[in-house]
Amino acid sequence: MLQHPAFDPVAVQLGPVAIHWYGLMYLAAFGAAWWLARTRSRQAWRPVSPEQVDDIIFYGALGVVLGGRVGYVLFYGFDRFLAEPLWLFKVNEGGMSFHGGMLGVILAQWWYARSQGLRFGELLDFVAPLVPIGLGLGRLGNFIGQELWGRASDVPWAMVFPRDPSQLPRHPSQLYQFALEGLVLFAIVFWFSRKPRPAWSVGAVFVLFYGIFRFLVEFVREPDAHIGFVAFGWLTRGQLLSLPMILVGIGILVWSYRRQNFTQGNKG
């Protein structure tokens, strides 16, 4: 059994202003994504120029923050929202949803692609390898802040979190997600996108493998206390939201390659 290091969630205290590690992880993620996007945009076959990267990251940040908050309220607290609509704006209470953030990023990039005359699928393919950076760093922020821990377990690496009232040893599921949704997912999508692929296929690979990894990790992650299991005595809300990602990812990946082959066949 391991003991959580009990990091101080506040990284820097400037008088009345507290800067949390979670917020710093967001900043680091956007900075790393900007650097990678600038580097890749210099390749001649990429769909965007280095000058467009700043706007792409800006729109992506808006999508993550706004979509993440709205998604959390709708997916995980809709009953409370109906009773207290202003809760949507109480961001100081926390609550962000990846699935909402992803939809927010997609909408933001659609708007940007439309305004710049870019091909939407190609822009999403360019953005997809950047996302696991934020996912991985965000899960580290969850671990430091002792949020979203796993289910009780007796595995040798089970961990006791000081903020957990039960003081039961639990799976450090934040670290599992850091490894799968951050490191492994980044490696897969980065490798797949290293050369030209059919439009939409890189985004499809991201959606597919994120859905798989999230679905698996949910088996050891503690369900939200106010929701619990949503079906069959084991299906969580996170799994329910990830299943469509797996199906959509497979469907778009197959469609993108068939579409390319059809186009090439007609040209021949």
C-alpha cells in the first residue's frame, strides 16, 4: 500500500490569489501544444501555416474551457442545472468534462476553419495530436489535487489519499489515465500523423483510442458519487459517453480510407 505524497494543490500563493497546480498544467499544455503545432506547421504538406497556429490554439483554449464546463453541467449535473441555472457560471466550484471539452474544441475549430477557408477535416487532423498533451498534464493535475481517484483495491500499488474520508487504499487511476490518455495516446496519434493520411483519419484515430482507453480505465475509477452506475450495475457515465466515440472513430476511419480510394479510383 502506498501513501499519496499530499502535495499542496496550490503551487504559488500571491497574497489573496492562489495559483493551483491544475491551472499551471493547463498553461503548460497550451504552451507545449503551441510549440508542437508551430513545429509541424512548417512542413509543406500541413494544412495550416505557422502564422495561423496562434489563432488555432486560442480557439482551442476557448473550446476546452467553455465546452468542458458546459459539458460537465449537462452530462454530470443536469438536474442541478435545472434547479439552479446560474450554477453553470460557478466555475470556482470546479467541474470540467473531457467529452464536453472535445465537443467545444470541434465547434471552435469548425468556426475557425470556416472563417479561414480551411478544410475542416484536415484542420481536425492537425489539432488531434496536440490534445493528448493536455489530457496527460490534466490527469497529473488531478493526481496532485487528489481528484478523481480510483476504486478501492488491494493491488500492491494501491494508494491512500489524505483527502479521501474513507482512507481506503485505491487505484491511482489518475496516473493510469496520464499513461494511457496522455503518453500512449500521444504516441499513437503522433506516429499515425507523421505523414500524409486521408482527411479525417487522424482525428478518427484519436477519438477511437481515447474512447477505448477511457472505457477501460473507468472499470477502476470511482464513479461520481452523485451518479453512481448508470446501467447493468457496472456501466459508468464516462463509459456511456465513450462508447459512441469508439463507434464513431471506427466509422470515420473506415469512411476516410474508402473515400480516398474512391477518389483515387475515379482519377485513374
